[in-house]
Amino acid sequence: MLRSLRRVADRRRQADGRYGWLFSPYTGDEMVAIDCETTGLDTRTAELVSIAAVRIKGERVLTSGSLDLRLQPPASLRGDSIKIHRMRGIDLNDGDELGEALEKFLDFIGNRPLLGWCIDYDRAVIDRQLRPLFGFSLPNACLDVAQLYLREMHRTRPQLEPTVNFESVAEALNVPVMGRHTALGDATTTALMYIRLKKGALTTS
């Protein structure tokens, strides 16, 4: 218990020094698509099973340098969530400890803007587990690709009532669904959706 408390204190000190730059405005030209697989849908109780992130530069998704982490099996891992993300406790035994995974995640995303599919959910789950260990929530600007798609549909096709779910939006944007319900697959697909929207896919299709 004492060792665990010391690790928490160490990470809080790191947050003040090592991660202070995360709160500076981003001046680069990249974004990062993120996705999490969790043990449930309630942001108040869901725990992280896996986290992935992939950088976007211009019209390129930089998959060769992506982040794909599996965590140690959380206590709330149950059959219902296993059916969705298909990761059992035995598949996670060699995963990262929560604090180590969050350190790797922060180092990867930096202070770049983040995007995701219904990103408020992912951010809420990450923040709830980030704050006790590091003393802060994600300071990054965030963009929700589902909301971006909805806005573009209302702008370009106001006569239609759009269906906004992951698979239907991918199909509408002519984006392949890559490894559905895996963190890296969903993050990559979301990044491709974003690029297609920025290129005006709804205007030209």
C-alpha cells in the first residue's frame, strides 16, 4: 500500500514538471485520433482495457508509428464487455499497469488536438483514471467526428435525416472499417473518416 501511494506521489510530481508543457498551446500541424476499449458504458465506473492513438498529418494517417496498449485486466472486466472487445483476462495478463499506460499515452499525444468517435466518452473515462494518478485532466482540444459528420450532413444535405452510427458513417464516407471494437482499428477508422470529411466527401459524393 505504501509503495502504491509513493508511485502516485511520484506521478503527481511528474505532472508538475514533466507534463507541464502539455498545457501550452499547440503550434504544430498534427492531430491524434484516439480510442479506448473499456469494461462498460457508464463513464462513472468503466475501466480501461486498451488505449490506442494514431497521428494525422495533413491527409495522411501515420499508422506506422501508432500507439496500441493493452492494460492489466481490470477488476470490472465481465462477460458483456468481453463479447464486444473480445479481450479476456488471460489476454491482458501481460498488459501495462494503469499508470504506465497513461504515461505512454500522454507522451504519445503530447499537446496535440485529439479527435475521436463520441470522444466525450473516451475522455471522461481517461480523465477519471488520470486525475488521481497525475493530478490533472487531459488539457488537449478535442473534436468529435460523429458531431462533425452530423454538422456536415445538415450543411450539405439538409433534406436528409442522417443515421449517425460508426458503421453507417464509415460506409457513407467510403471508409473501410478496420478492426471494429479494437482500440487501434477504431482510432484508425475514425482518422480516415475525419480526412474524408475535411476533403469534402459529403459534397462530392
